[in-house]
Amino acid sequence: MVLSLVLPVVCANVAVETRHWFAQVPPVAIWALGLSAILGVATYTLRAATAGAALTGALINAGLMYATSAYRSGPWRTAVVPVLAVFLLAFGATRVGRSKKERLGTAERRMGRTAAQVAANLGTAGLVTNRLLEGWAGGQQWASRAGGTHTAFFALGLAALAEAAADTVSSELGQVLGGRPRMITTWRAVEPGRDGAISVAGTLAGMATAAVVAALGALAVGGGMGMFWLAAAGGVFGLLFDSLLGATLELGGLLNNDAVNFLSTLSAAVVAYVLVR
């Protein structure tokens, strides 16, 4: 369901943006498509993602690069910077203590993430930064107060990216460094890898990760401290909300992990939206 929601919107947005930028500023389209393709091939080659997942991630990254190309000139002044940070932080965290995670049965698949998993983690950022949504909100006062429509919507997308990275790092490092985790709802000690379980070390690592992604994104596009705080606050909220959903709806069989991840990134964007209003 998450993939079917995200992929059509992202594909349509990339198609519209590609046509627009090739007609107006061709180098923007070349860089967006080229760097996205390189990132997709790299994730597949490193076995961090399946072929479908790599393609999905490349499309979402292209859309995010298009959405931020109006800020500052140059490909490294776009959303590719925080997206790359999310990938590197998540990839590194999944490799830390892999033998222990394999013994626990919580290690990520050898072939990497699926397209649905990528859509669940990056989809919200792709959805809230598409041209149609920005056009609808062009006259909204909240967007004007955030420094303009583009800036406002990327702040929401950056919050979602910060949450996605924070959740992965928190979970992966918490299993290795965090000792005995506890359920976020009851604070009872449980086995590592349990849905809704958190540890102090894992949570702190996740918060730090959210701050890093938020800082890199704000720095890349020149969003300033305002964008940083919005994205970081949204990312940290989403991190805790993810654990709450895991301990309740996921543990009860009402949601799967992809749905929980998508809703958590969405909650991060919503919190950033509420704060900017």
C-alpha cells in the first residue's frame, strides 16, 4: 500500500520536473537524473537495496533535487546531500555488530532493502516536496512565514529524512550498544529487536542522527537555523512516535513495519508543519 501510494506520485512529479528543467535549465535535469542514477547503482552494487528499491530511491532523490534546485546553484546545494547522509548513516549502522544481530535474528537481509521499505522511509519526503503540492500551497501564510513555499516544504521533507535516518541508526546501534532494551509503553525489559523497544544509547544515537541530517540539509540549501530546528524537532518526534506505534499497533498486528515507518516519517513532517504555523 505504501509503495502504491508513493511511486505513482513520485514518478509523475519527476516526469513533470524533468520536462520543466530541460526546457528552462538543462544542467539541473542532467545533474538530478545523473546523480540519482549513480546513487541508485551504488546502493544496488553494495547490496544495500534490491534493484526495485534502488530505482525507487533514485526517483525520490531526483524529485527532491528538483525541488531544491531553485535555492542555490550547483548539485551539491540540493537535497542530494541529506539523502546521501541518510544512506551512509543507515548503511553504516546496519553493518555495525552484524554478527550479533544475526545471532539475534534481527539483521537486515543480505540483499538489502526492498522497494516498499525505501518508499516507507523516503516516500514522505518525496510526497511533500512535489510541484503540485507546492503550487496548491503557494499562497498559504504559513509557507510565507517559513521563508517561502520551497523552503517551507523542504523543511517538512527534511524532517521526514531526519526521522528515517534516526530510526534506522537508533534501532541498529541500540541492538549492539544499548544493553537490555525496554518497552516505551510499560518500561519493562524485553529482548533486543522487539517492536516498540528502546534503549538509552539507541535513542541518543537516533537523536544525534536526526540533528546531523537536519544540519546537513539546512546547510546544503541555505535554510538556516530555522530549517534546522524544524527538521531536527520533527525527526526526534517521529523517532519516538515510531517506537510508540511499534509497541501498540504493530505489536497488535494492525500495522506492518513499512506502514509504521511511513507513518513515523509523516508524523515528523506534520510536527514540522505545526511548529512553523
